[in-house]
Amino acid sequence: MKRNIVDEIVKRPSPQGFYVIPVRREALTVLRELKGIDAVEEAGDTILVLIRSRSQARRLATLFHRKGLLVEG
């Protein structure tokens, strides 16, 4: 059975302790309104949102997935 993309994102943090959420560049408007984001890195057309909290990463990933802004694969 295929795992949900949100579950894959919050499965395990990076070696630096961040959960990495890849989103489309259009998500910058949403990100400017949010608080508590540890870091944002730009990588071409993709923005990498770095979050230390698993629950916050799950909420953000779900929000971006619902809005169609989450980069999959």
C-alpha cells in the first residue's frame, strides 16, 4: 500500500534534526503569514521549509498538500 506523502515527510528528520517540506515557489505567500518556521531555503522552483517540530511539520505538510503546493517525488 502506498504511504501518504505527508507521512513520508514526517517519517524521519534530517541528520541536522529538521523535517524538510518541499513546496512550490507559489507557497511563499502562505509562508510569509506563518510563524514558527525555523528556516526556508530556495532550490530553483522548489522551496524547502525546515521545521524541528514533528507535529508542526505534519500540519504544514497537510496544509500545503491540500492547497496543491506540496512537491511530490
